[in-house]
Amino acid sequence: MSWLRKLYPFNAEQTVNILSEFGPLVAMFIMNAAYGINVGTWALIITTAMAIAAMLIVLGRLPMFPLIASSVTIVFGFLTIITGHPMWVQIKVTIFNALFAVFLFGGLYFDRNFFQYIFEKTFNYSKKGWDNFTWSFAWFFVFTAIANEFVRLTFEKSTVYQLPFGMELDGVNIWILFKIAFIMPLSGLYAWWLTMMMQKYRIEDSADDGASNGGASAPSQSAAKEVVTQPHIP
């Protein structure tokens, strides 16, 4: 099954993360087109809550980043329902990603690498590897925050736009479609690339030798994939 691993390099946690992003967005896209923003936002909130439950059932725990992002999505979703304005659920992506990028850049500036602090006891990588990992992640979040704002501000919620193939969508559904058709595939490709990149920073130590003597081995290539979670951009 090595060919399947090369074709689809994501582990169970990453797969659940991907589905937890894709499902709520598709539900919101369909419900918003059929019944309006309030019903679409309710669909987003309910399916996001279901995704949290699915993570707990499948993984037996709640991964930190998807849990935080999903919780913020629910809060901003309720703000959209209360105000009747989709700005809240849209701008949440910009705020969350921008703040997280600032947090990561700040950690690098003060030589306090966040990901190294969280994962260094599990994954044995060089300091340069951890810094490159965090630097890359931070810039990806900057890019997605800017892209989100560009689409949100360019396409008005009350305007219906003509798209190729005879499609007609309002500004909110264009924003959702942008996330489904562009941001999510890009996030998957980015996670795959980052997984491959981290292999060259793995430090071989005595734990590898201990494997032949019945000792514990260092994190394998497949285990390394666990550190690279799908960038959660709901």
C-alpha cells in the first residue's frame, strides 16, 4: 500500500480535519443558496459541532488547533445570526489567521518557537527545521488572511454575479466557493509539501540504533506526518 501512502499522505487526524472543514462549508453553501444567510449559518454551526463530535469519536481526543478554530467559527456564526450580517462569519477567518500568524512570528522573534515547544518531545528535528516549519506556517496564514479579505470585500453580499458556465451566485456564496474550490485544495497541497519538507530536518540519534536491540525507535516518516496538520481555515 506504499503507492496509496504516496498518493494520499495524510493520516487519520489530518483526514478528519479536512472533512471537518469541507462538510460545514458545503452545508453552508447549499443552505445559503436555497434559504438565505441565516439558514446557511445555522448549517455551518450545526455541522461544525458535529465535526467536533466526530473528532472526539474517531480520534478519542480533541486536537487543539481544530478545536480552537471550530469554537471560534461557532461564536462568529452566532454573531452572524444575531446581527443578520454575514460579515462576522467571513471576517472570522481574517482575524483568526492574522492573529495566529502574529503569534508565530512573535515567537520566532523572541526565540520561542511555538511548534517546537509543543512537539519537540515527540518529533526529533533540528532547530532550523522547526524554525522553517513555523516561518512557513505563519506566512501561509498571512496569505490566507489577505486572500479572504480580498474576496470578502470584492464581492458584495447582496449582489448576484455572473460566473462561467452560466452560474449565478451572490457574494456570500462566491466567498464560500472560493474557500471550497481554492483555499481547501491549496491547504491540502501545502500540508503535503510541508510533510515532505520536514523529512530533511529529521535528526537521526541513538534511538534509531536502539530499535534493533528492542529499544524505542525515533519517530518514523509516517509518524512525521502527524506534526503537519491540515491548516485549519474554516
